[in-house]
Amino acid sequence: MATNVLTLPRTSEPTGIWSWITTVDHKRLGLLYLLTAVAFFLIGGIEALIIRTQLALPNGTVVDPSLYNQLFTMHGTTMIFLAVMPLNTGFGNYLVPLMIGARDMAFPRLNAFGYWLYLFAGILLYASFIFGNAPDAGWFGYAPLTERAYSPGHGIDFWVLSLQLLGISSLVGSLNFVVTILNMRAPGMTINRLPLFVWGVLVTSLLIIFAIPSITVALILLLFDRYFGTSFYLASAQGDPMLWQHLFWFFGHPEVYIMIMPAFGIISEVLATYSRKPIFGYAAMAFAFAGISFVSFTVWAHHMFATGLSPVADAVFAATSFLVAVPTGIKIFNWLGTIWKGSIRVTTAFLFAAGFIGQFTIGGLGGVMLATVPVDWQITDTYFVVGHFHYVLFAGAVLALFAGTYHWFPKMTGRYLDERLGQIHFWLTMVGMIMLFFFMHYLGVIGMPRRIYTYAPGQGWDIWNMIETIGAFIVAAGVLVFVVNVFISLRQPKTATDDPWDGQTLEWATSSPPPVYNFAAMIPVNSPRPFWDAKYGPHSEFAENPKTIDLSGGSTAHVHLPNPSIWPLLLSLALTIFAVGIIFGPQTGWILAPIGVVLMFGSFLGWLAQPAG
Amino acid sequence: MEQEQSFQRSTADPHHDPGDFVAEEKRIQQAKPNYVGVFVALAILTAIEISITLIFPSEEGAGATIGRVPLLLFLTVAKALLVILYYMHLKFDSRLYSYFFGAGVLAFGLPFVISMIFLMSPPQLASQRHEGGAPGEQRPTPNPNAGPPVTLKLQGFEFEFDPGALAANSGQVVRIELQNTGSVEHNFVMPSEPVATLPEPWVTNNGTVIAKAPVASVGKGGFTAPAPGDYAFYCNVPGHALAGMHGIISIK
Amino acid sequence: MSAVGKLEKAGDRVGSHMEQVVSEAQVQPEHAETTTGLDHRKLLIWVFIASETIFFASLMATYLVFRGKTPPQDGLAHLDLNVASINTFILLASSLTMVLALQSIESGKKGRLIGLLILTALLGALFLGGQALEYNELITNGVSIDTNLFGATFFTLTGFHGAHVAIGILWIIMLIIRALRGGISQHNHLAVELGGLYWHFVDLVWVVLFTIIYLI
């Protein structure tokens, strides 16, 4: 068998920088996504710390108002588009083919293209700091503030073009996921036997596919307003700033679920594994995914209650927003049902998942409050909203991603993360997070508006702001412990077994880390937890009398893997050059844009000419 | 009906595998859709659409009684269905494709367009939209005796127009060329009523944007000079007019 | 049976129905290239087309909400229904030639395929020519993208459609080159079908645009 492995055509060269640049292997791309996203997560975190330091005391003077605006805009944009979404994509990339028993994604080069475009778009966004003017209009960039007349610098241009590139990257990534999940499942793995994480990724991908075009159009119109003198969003010339809000939130609300659905999937996998039970109510969970994703497209105007829609529209959008609570509630009760009477192992991953349930529920309840129109009129644009969405995004998505990291780290690297440091990380995160975000709700109710760079003393806000800032640094300490933990682990020998947590799904049925071809032999799939069935017999409730599974039987002689390719990187580079050409269009006489188009066409032809493998 | 049959055929015949790509191609070939016939149908429907528009040019009068817009939309949907079912052969293809396409159009696209129309153009504005202006607003008609079209050039900067006084004849076609020599955007806005009734139109932001000039560019636009009188013009970028960026155009 | 059990059972039934939709017939694993039996690329194109519908829906919504805000004599009145109608017939005819091209290669007539593809590309180019004529008419009458809302919405909407037509023409040219170099045969013609799907979709968008811009 060893010789077979050596003669395999490779997804990438075995080692070296070039092997990573040209790789089309879903596992390597998944790791690249995760590493890049963690880097951006840390940058976004530092921005948050500066914001909190500025707000710790009244009349703070750490940053000036202009820099403060840039910081919260970049913090929001970074965390959403450059950290949480790519972290989800990274986990999806690494795990989906393994979980469905495939050798790779359906379009490996498209996968690489998505990653490189994401990386370049992130760099493009941060390049705006070099040009002295980062975007400063908030992550939802309300027009007309983003118009040329009110934001004359290049900051908004960088923001618009970078989001367009990220949109393309997410779109191709999602198309790839949908085709992979529908078309490349192992024999026997029907749609209603997909692991719930794969369900989460499938639904997320569909959301991206249907939501991204709306923001693409919104950004195109903004670009035309800024460059070609149109007036789509200018009320002064009969345009309508509300158009931006509609187009943006038609994307923006599904975006919230785009960030949280894979997290739901991770939580489902983690809780089932550490409770040693099948997930409770599998079908209900799967349908809750579908239900949330559909309803999420019908609620966008609840972000706009304060803009004076008609009372009928307010009522309709409030009602649909309440509806989201139903499938979400189903999920929460099913997670509790999964833990119920399980033989629980309290590992770090389990702790994060359990913490997720409680904290995310609080975030969800805040959402129900905000869906109530009169309440929303009172507290919209206050810290209540900030508290709410950090509770669903940090206490929701980020906690789940930490749970997933502790759960799958042995599979990805062959090494364990230290459990003691992990528990310190968990408790610091929990305590810090509650200090940081919980009191934001109260601050909002007593009237502290969001996005103010400082405030006067004596309004009853001082003590809470100080507590929040302390909480922020505690969370940062937790993240530091996590980073240290990762570095310590990576320096140790590979000690992880193939199945360290007594897993249930297919990714544990191969070595840690998996070989480039993922599986030599495939175990039969008869339920959502095929590996558990193989170990303990079909439909067994309890982990008794494990069988040894022989996975050495398969032959790798017929394994056919895609060729490494440089074209995805070149194509995404060409697209980025095109974007830069647009940003500096008026100054450079639009010379870079056609160059970008020519390069795009060239790399596209190169891509087509290269055999896929 | 046809679709029903083809589906039954596919499930009844054990040797027939609808998932198989080659078999699928065969199925389309077997169905032998009459593509030219489809084209003829599309052409006829288009001709009907065009003649409806030519015979009932507006939504008023006879057009409204036959439900002109619903009829046109119905014909459009019929044409779209022909293209989708036959040219894109969804009729003979895997239902999975139809589900994706249907989700795009029916579940998300169409409801979004409809709700946008209702949310952004409340019905009470309908009359206004037909007239193309505020209710009761009279658009001046060009008067050929007023002289040839005139081009008025002026500069705008912080916060002034140069020159601040312009002149034209009533009924004359006026072209405005506003050169922005400042460092932020400026525009040229003119109210429909003279200074006598509206001395400071910028307070209520009354008027239409005739020309707008981003930084270092020339904004062009035009209008037909209204009834004689002195009219204010101003820049409606917030604060600019208050800071003194306004002038007078005298219509004789 | 408990209520939860019933719910699970019902869910399972719906799930199996969905499964049936996803793979209408259970294919034999050793022969099946893909789980659903559908080609990766064709599935990709269809999902992409679904995404494009939202793109054009957003642009159309923009056009429709601003419709009527500009007086007709400053925009809409300068459009020529004759040019647009001829353009519509041209694009519909190009869809016919495209589908006939696919039909020819299915029965192995490669020469006919190439001829029809060339015809399709030419019709597409003709359509773009008609559009250029229309743009020229508007611009000489002083209506350009930055004149008023009609100009902005009209040029954006038809411009993006035109860009799609242009990409479609490039795609067809690549198909022609590929066919000439022998890359397309009776049993290997998925590329023609994919290009055709995209081309028909662009045609479909025009069918809707024609109604909402010129007819209503």
C-alpha cells in the first residue's frame, strides 16, 4: 500500500511554499482559510480593544473621532466578512468532503480561487489604512453617508470593492459546497443521513447564493453614484437612500444566519459526540435549518422599523421576525434533548458548546425584543442592539467555532490541544464575555447611543462602560491563552489517535491528519452516524462492545486526484488588480482596470487549458 | 400533461435511468420538442404584446379597462415559461434543477421585487408618478419665440456661485454648465416658484436638481425657463446654501 | 406514540421524499459518477443561474421603484419601440439557433453545430448593435447615465444585461474554437449545453426587461 501512496498523482507537492500556493487540496485550503481568518480575527479583536479602551472612561482621548469611526467600521467588516464567514468556510472546506466520504470538493480549483480572492480582498481592505483613509461609515455603510459628497476620500471605495471581491469569493465557495454535498456523497449517504454540520453548510451555501446578488447590486449602484454621477441613493436628486437599506438588508439579514448556521452544525456534532448519543430529533433539526433559512429572507425590513415604513409593513415584518424564534427554539430544545441522559464527557469542546446554548438563547431573546416594533423604536441604534448582535455573533458563532476548534484540532493536526489551558480559555471567555456584552443591553435601555466616540460623565453610564472594558481585556486574555495553547500543541509530537473522541461521523474513520486522498476504504452508511454504527452495531444507543474496524482493506491504486494549479491564484490576483484599477480610476486614467481585465482573461484561458486532472 | 407522461415513463421503465446524463439526453431527443414551433409561439406572443402597447399606449382610458399591465405581465410569464421549459429543457430534465431555479425566481426574486415596489412607492404617490412631478405642478413648455437655446456657465465652490446672477427669457431652453472648482460636490437646484413667493427655497429643499457637479468636474443639465420673474437657485448639499451658496436667475 | 415521535416520523417521510427528488432513481454506486447522477458542471450552472435571477431581480426592482420619477420627455420618450422590438426578435431567434445547435450535435452533425453557433454569436452581436443604436439615440438627446434617474436605472439595467450578452458571445466563440479543434462530439457535448443554458437565461432576462421597460 505504501508504494501505492507514493505513485499517486498529487493534489499538491508534498512540502514547500510552492505546494501551498498551488494547492487545490480541500484540507490544505481549509487550513489556509482557518489560519487567515484567525489572523483577521486577532486584528479585528485589537480594533475592538482600542474601541473599548477609548470608551472605558468618559471624555476618553485615546483616539480621535475620525479614527474611532474607522475603527468600528473596520472591526465590524473584519469580524463579519474576514473572520467569522471564512472560519465557517474553513471548517466546511476541511470537514465537508471528509464527512460525506468524498475525496475532494467537486471543483478543487474553484475552491482555491475562492480562498485566494478572500485573502486578496482582505489585504485590499486593510490597504486603505496605508492610504490614510480607512472606510468609516459603519459595516452597513448607509447611504447617503457613503456618497462622494459626504465621504470624499478613498476609504469607501476600498470598502465597496473589497466587499465585491469577497462576494465573488463566497459565491464560488458556496456553489462548490452545494454541488459537492449533493453530488459527491458516499454510497448510502442520503440527504436525510447527512451529518448536521453538512446540513448547516448546505443551507448556508444556499443562503449565500440567494443573498449575495442583492448586496452586489447595492454596491454597484453605490459605485456608480460615487464614480459616474448617478443619484440612486441621493434624495437631493430624487434618488432614495431607502433603496440602499432594502438592498443591503435583503442580503444583511440572511448574512446573520450565514454566520450562525455552520455554528449550529458544529454545536450539534460536538454535543452528540460528547454526550455519546445520537442527536435528538435529527429530522426536526434538519428542517429547522431549512425553515430558518427560508424565513430569514422575509424579515429584512425589521432593521428598518425606525425609517417610517407603513404600519402594515411594520406588522408583517415583525410577525415574520417572531417566526424565526420557532425553528431556533426547536434547535435549542433538541440540543438540550441531546445532552439529556447522555454519558457526558466535560471536555473543553463540550464546555464551549454548552456555554453556547445558554448564551445564544439570551441573544435570541434580545432579537425577539427588537422584533417588537414599539420596543425597537425606543432602543434602535443604542447599545442594546450592539449587545444583542454580539450575543448572537460572539456568544453564538465564536463560541461554536472555539468548540469546533477543540473538537477537530486532533483530526486536522494529529495533536491534542491542552485541556487545562482549554478550560482556562473557556472560563476567561465566558466571564469576560458576560461582563463585556451583557451590560450593553442595560446601557442601551438607559439611552447610550451606539457609535459615539465618547460620552459625558454623570449619566449613569460610567461604571458599566468600565466593566465592559475590563471584560473585553479578559476575553482578550482568553484568546491569548488559546493562541499559546495552539503554539504549544504544534511543537509537540503527533499523539492523537484516529478517533480520539469516540466520534460518530465519517471524518473519524480515517487517519489524523487524513491522507491526501481522505479514504482508502469506505464504511457502509446507513444512518446519520455511520462510524458509530460501524463501531457499535447499527442503531445501538450505547457505546458497548466496540468492534475493531479494519480500514486498511482499500486500495489507493485507482485514486485520481486533481492537479495542483497556479491559475486560481493568478485569476484572483487579476481580479484584485481590476478592483484597484477602479478604486484609483479617476487618478490613473482608468489604466489599471483594462489591464486587470486582460490579465483575468489570460488567467482564465490558462485555467481552461490546464487539464483538471 | 406531457410532463406528467414523461415522468411516468421515467419511473415505469426499469432500464431507464433519469439520473444518467446520457439517458437524459436520449429522453430529450425522444421528446423531440418542436423548437421552431416554440420560436413561432414566442414571436406571436411578442407581437401581441407590442400591439397591446401600440393600441393602448397608456394606463389610462381603454387600456385600464382591459387590465393592460396584468395582461402584459401574463404574456411575459408565458414567454418566459416557453424559454425555460423548452429551450432550457427544464421540462425534460431533473427536477432538482427546477427546484433551484424555482427557488431563485418564485421564492426570492419575485417576492422581493413586489415587496420593494410596495415598500418604496406607496400607492398615494401614484398620481404624482404619472404626472412626473408634484401634483398640480405645471411644466413650462418651450416657446420658439423666446430665442435660441442658451447655455449659462457658472462656477461653484465653497460656498458661492460665480456669477451669482443669471438671466434668460421665459420659454427659452436653458442649458446649465456648472463647473465645480471647489473641493466637495456641488449642484444647481432651482425651485418652481419665484423669489416673490419663495425667498429661501433651500429652507424646505424646494426644487429640482438641474445639474450636479462632483469635485473637479462640470455638471450639465437644462430646463425650460418658467414664467417671468426672479428665481433663486442654490446648492442643496446640506449647509451649502445656508453658507451663502445661492443666486438669482431673472426670467424676462 | 409520542408527539415528538410522530413529528420525527413525519419529518422522516418528508425527508425521504426529498431524497427521492434529489436522486430520482438509485443509481448503482460502481457506475455512478455522482450521487444524484447529474453532472457537476450542469448542477453548478443551474445553481449559478438561480443566483443570477436575484441579481437581475434586484436591478429590476431598482428600475421599477424609480419608474415614473423622471418625466417621460427627459428619458422614456426617447426610446424607440421599433428598435427594441427588432432586438427582441433577434435575441429570440438567437435562442432558437442555440437550441438547434445543441440538437445538431446530439445527432452528431458537427458542421451544422458550428454553423449554428456562428449564427447565434452573430445574432448576439446584432443585438448589441441595436443596443448601441439605442444608447446613441438617448445620449444625443441629452440622456446619459448621470442625467437623471431614468438614465441611471435604464443604463445600469440594460448595461448589465448587455454585458451578460457580451460574455455569452465570448462563451460561444470559445465553443466554436473548441468544436473546430475537435473537443466536442456527439457523446461529449455538455459544454454546448452549458453555454446554451446561460444564453437562454440571458434571453429570458431580456423577455422580462422588454416588458417592464418598453411595454408597461
